[in-house]
Amino acid sequence: MPIYEYVSEHPEDPERSCRICREGFELRRPVDRAPLEKCLACRNPIRKVISKVNTPKVAKPLSVTDAKKAGFTILEKRDQGVYEKL
């Protein structure tokens, strides 16, 4: 189940948002459900925020030995359309 982030449509107005939706919150919901339109605590309008994607950072390219240790098959091109397993 994916995690969605929600924030108040009026975060600067304390009359139209509570502490929870003003700061934003995360909620785990099934993909087939429609996004929330109102805060669960104060019932004021909220909107879904597009989250940052968490990707691993690779400082250097993997070596052949690192790839083999990780279980990958390493192939090297020898001729036209011919590859050899290392």
C-alpha cells in the first residue's frame, strides 16, 4: 500500500486548518481509493502532495566483482551479436 502526503489548502490561516493538516501528514491508502478531500481531524479542505522519490545514491559505478557478488551475470561483447560470460 503506498504512502500519500496531504497538507492543508490554507496552511497560513489558522481558522481553516488545524495543527495536523497545517504541518502536513502521511497516510497509507490503497491505490484504488480516491484521494482525501478533507482533514480527518478538523474537516477542512486538504490536498495531496507529490512526494520526493527516495533513490539510493551510488558514489561510484559497480565493478565486475561487486556485480558478481550481488548475483548478476556479467556479459562482454566479443563480436557482432556475440557475448561471452565473464
